[in-house]
Amino acid sequence: MDKTSEEASSKGKKRQRDQQPTDPQTNQPHHQIFSLEDNLSFTDTLVALRMMRAQFPRIDKVSIQPFILRSQLYSSVKDRTQVDRELESLRREKVVRIFKLNTGQDDHAIMFLDDYLNQMENVVKRLEEKEGDQVFKWFRTHVIDSKLEPSIEHQELYTLLSLGGMVKDGHISLLINAGLLTRQLIDPNMYWFAIPNIGSVLKGLSQGRKEVLSFLNRRRYKEMMLASMEKKCLRFSPLDMRFHLRDLIGSGHLKTVQTSTGLLVRVSKD
Amino acid sequence: MWKEIGDRERGILRPKSFTTRIKSNRIRTLQISNHKDIVSPHRASINSLQVDLTEGRYLLSGAADASAAVYDVQRATDYEGGGLIAKHKCLFVVDKQHEHGHKYAISSAIWYPVDTGLFITGSHDHHINVWDTNTTQVVMNFKMPGKVYRTAMSSLATTHMLIAAGTEDVQVRLCDIASGAFSHTLSGHRDGVMTVEWSTSSEWVLVTGGCDGAIRFWDIRRAGCFLVLDQSHSQLGRRPTIPEHSATNKALTSKSLSSGQNLNAKPRAQQRKLANGNGTKQSPVGRMPAKGSLRQRLHPGMLSSLDRATAHYGAVTGLKATEDGMYLLSAVTRSYVTKDSMHLLDPEAAGSDSRLRLWDVESGCNTLVNFETVRLQAGKPIQLATSQDSALVFVPCMTAVKAFDVWSGNTSQTFRGHYEYVNSCWFSSQEQELYTGGNDKQILVWSPPRLIADEGDEGPAQDRDNWSD
């Protein structure tokens, strides 16, 4: 999005980010008015989140709001415990929402609350033209606002939705069809919150991961300079190389080594 | 070092902090021992290690070829290399040839906490044997319903001598040595129980970790478990001294932060959930009718069996409580299919990721410390160890043992020496030595380096104190 942030990121992934926030949205009407002091103090995690949100690749076929993977955060901020804790406080303050993805390996996607609400709006607009049901409004006002965890129990969902009106089981099916909830495979009474319309992107995510890893594994020494890697285009993933590299470095599949000619990316064998 | 001794003499430095300083300096220089070697007679992987708690002198090891052996780690049996390397051979070994020995692998061997006259072994042949050390005879035998994964006895117990046994059966059984019978059966887990540990602060509290990912705290004086750790309950680091928000009753399933929910509300909530059928599976554990408005009240102690909170998305393979009893470390690995093959534990998990978590026992919250583990061995219980001041935790990660700093999660040291997976480690705080045993049938000793020059000239001196029986 910004030229400066592009350059800053291409210099290296593991540096601590400087305090240059790119704030795409200046007003946040859904949140309380923080004091000026609170608004101006940023944590490393928040800065990293904002920066990565700004660098989210544009996908033409699907309209999707930017999301960040947890492993990407781990690759940018050095101290993982700090990341976990700051993420937890951001989640409690309702700045971000965390979703568990089903692409395996304990993936979590982090999305700013406003982006999520926008995404929901886009999806719901298309559906509500056909159905015209109130359930999406109830979901938004009662459930999203009060339930901050990534999963919810059936009974609790029922009670929270009932605060809006008479809930029937067909309503919950509507929510599942819209992609806002998915059932858990381990426990039939629990649901995961999900990002609607994200299916193709997730497919691209897992395929892209495989492609990057196989590309490096095919090379003789299983390594490549970061600079030349970034220029490569991925065939199977709509997300760009930088997204995948951050994710794989943060989850431990790749590691970066500092050499005299720059950063080297290597497949980690452990 | 000399300045510190001088300060200690003059009273500037307190004796306790002096010893702690020396100990932590020694721990930081741990490496594979250059003066001590344990000769293991086992012919299969070593599953369990423990040094006795009374003297810190005898090491007990249990192996997969149904053998258990005891070594004296303070006195060597002979010396090699011109007196520089002390070899510790086993004092005795009991194996399959023994008339009452185990037939299959021994998964857990522990000392009787009061003295070294007894030791207890649990094996995959469904038996727990209590052995007399001096005569190497089995004095008591307990038959379990499944393979025994771990046994534990409380080191604080003064009123009971119960052996807690975690088996592949969903119930945890407590065996009483005094009477020879089972005294308790604890139900609540939904899959096999891989780890059991007694609390280090109370002789009545038992912590168990199951293959279903749940960690439960049981007070054996009453029914049911009083705490189920939930990974979504988290706190940021150490607890604040004054609570900021009202602590909820963590044993209930309600995840919203409502306070003061009384226990009577629980059965009614369950009733409503089941009455709304719709193809949701009936809870297999509760004694609820399938539908109808009967208000069957469960015993309050059994309500915990309805709590399906999980501490992890995988099987809990290792648990360790810190010495002060305030924190609990848990290690988990992914497993795809649970025992009854009806539920996939986490089918979305494609890798063999594992993790370590630190829990605050008092509040039951996850302290969100991120330990940099990538892989832990799957399918087998592993034994973690903590250093005495609980600043470091030693975790067997595949073929290496990593020492993590407990509060920051950073890897402080990595011990690579085993040729195959490491199963157990034990830290002896008296000697600041780490003993590790693995699938390569070796027991390795890691100790602070000893300067060779000290011992070289004299050789092992004739020790006239070695006369005690």
C-alpha cells in the first residue's frame, strides 16, 4: 500500500518494527473513545499487525478483508510470549478477533474487528436479499459483541441469539451456510467462528505452503537467498510470496540465516 | 567466587542466596559428564528414571524389556581412565526372568517416597508391582484394567500411601499399599490417562492429564474433580496480587465471564441443551434422559464429568508441578484418533506440532508463556524435570533435551547426546546433575564440568566413610 512500508519490509523480516504505524482507518466508530494517550501508544504486536494488514495482497477474484496469521506475527516480533500476551489483551479489548482455521497445524487468523464486520456485511448483504432474516443482525449485536473466544457452545449461542428474538434451528443453519460458523469435528455441540468467503483463500494458503516448501526442497542445498525468493511468483496461491514466507518462518518450517550477501532462507530439519 | 565466599563469611550475603547462586551457575554449565558414566544393563528403551527423594543417592530406571535397575549415583562401582571416569554399574536388576517380574515393558518405576525400602513399577502387562528393595521380591501386586502408563505417589503424604495409576482405561485408580485394595476410582476423563502427578503443595490433590487433552485436578477427599484446566482461560503472566476481575468458578463449562453461577443451574442448562435435540449427539457421560423435562439432579461432585473443557488440542503426555506448588507445566502432542475411534481429536492438525504450557494452579489459567517447541515425541508419556528454584524446565524433545526458561519461554540450553528419542529426564538438585534416558538404551549424565587436574594426581582416595549399611 505504502511505498515506505514496502521498502521497510524487504530489508529483513526479523527486525523489530519501527514505530511507524500505517493507519488505514482513522476513525473507529464502533469502539469507545480512547484517550489520546492510549491511541498513541502502540505495542510491537499492534504495529506488526497494522503493517501486515497494509501489506495484504490484493486478490481479484474474491473480495476479502485482510487477515494475518499468528505464525506471521511470530516471525516479525522476536519474543513470542510477548506476542501471545499482547494478542490476548488486544482480543480482550475487542480490537482484533482470532479465528481458528482448519488448514491444520494449529493455525489462527487474526482480523481487526472492523474488517471482520465489513466482511460480514458484504456477505450478509447478498444473502439477506434472498432471505431477509433478522438472525444476522442478532448475531452481530449479541454474539460477536459478547463472545470473544474463537469457539462457542451450542447452548450459549442459542441464549445469546434469543436476546434478539425467537430463534429457530433454521436460523443456525443460515449462519452456517453463510460461513459465519462451522461445526467442530471433535465436539458436535461446539462451533468455531469463521471468516465468511474465505474458503478459496485458505485453499490457496495450504497449496502455496506446499509449493514453497517443495520448491526449496527440490534445490540441491535446500536454501535460497531471500531477495531472489521474494521475486518468484506462486502458481497455486493468490497470496504473495512474502505472506507465505512469513508464515513458514514463524511456524518453524523455514529458517533464515544471516550471510555476508544477505538473508538466506533454508528448510529447517528438526 | 572467592569474593562471594568472603561475603558469606562476613554475613553480607545470605547463605541461601549464596547456595542458589552457586547452584544456578553450575546448572548453566551443564554438559555431558566428563567424569561420571552409568552403565545400563537394559536391552530396550528406558522409559522412566527417578532418583530417590530421601537421600538423592539411588537412581531407579525402568525399561521396555521389563527390567528395572537401581544404581548408586554417588559412589562409583569402579573407575576407568586412570581413575578419572567413575563407572556406576547397577546394584541389582529385576527382569523377565524374575519369578514375579513383569512380562511386558515397564512404563514407570518410582521409589516409595518415605524411604528406599520399597519401589513400585507399573507395566504394560496391566500390573503394578510393589517390590522390596533389599530382598528384590514382589510384596504386593495390583491388576489394572489396561496398560499402565504412569504411577505416582505423593511425596508429602503423611496419612495415606496411595499409588495413583494412569492407564489406558478412562478411570484413574488409586491403590492402597496398606490394605492391598483400590481405594478410589476417579472418573471424568474421556480417554486414557497418560500422566498423573501428585500436587507438591497438598497431599490430597492429584493432577491427571489424559489423551483427550484435559487436565483435571482431583481432591481425593471428595467426589469428582474440582478443577479442569481450560486453555481459553488465560492470564497475562503472574497473577496480580489483588484480583482485578472476579474469578469465575472454573469448573463449570460456561465460558462467559459471569460470576456466581450456582451449581444448581448446571443440570437445568444441560437439560435444555439435550431437549433441543436436532441431531446433536447425546452426551455419553451424563446420566441425563434423552429428552423430557425431568430434573434429575446430578451429585455436585459428578458435575465435573460434564465439563468438556480441554487444556490442549492433543494428548497430554507430560505434567510437572513446580516445587512450590504454584505452577504446572504440561506437554502435549497431537494424536489423531482417540481410543474409541469415534472422535478425531484434532483432524485439522496435519503436522506433529506439540507444545508446552504453563498454568497457574491457583487460578487455573494459562499464563500464555510461549515455549519454542516444535516437535515432541508422540504416543508415549514423557517425563519433564524442573530445576529446584523452578527457573528452568528440562523437556525431552525428540533426540535432544532442551532446557527452557520457565517464565520467558526461551531455550536456554540444548543437550544433544542421545542417538534416539529421549523419554525421560530427572534433575537431581543436590548434585545439579541431569539424568536422561532414551530409546537408545542409554542413561546419560549431564553435569557441570569437573576440572581434570583436581583428581588426576591422587586418583580415587580410599574412602573410609563407606561403611554404612
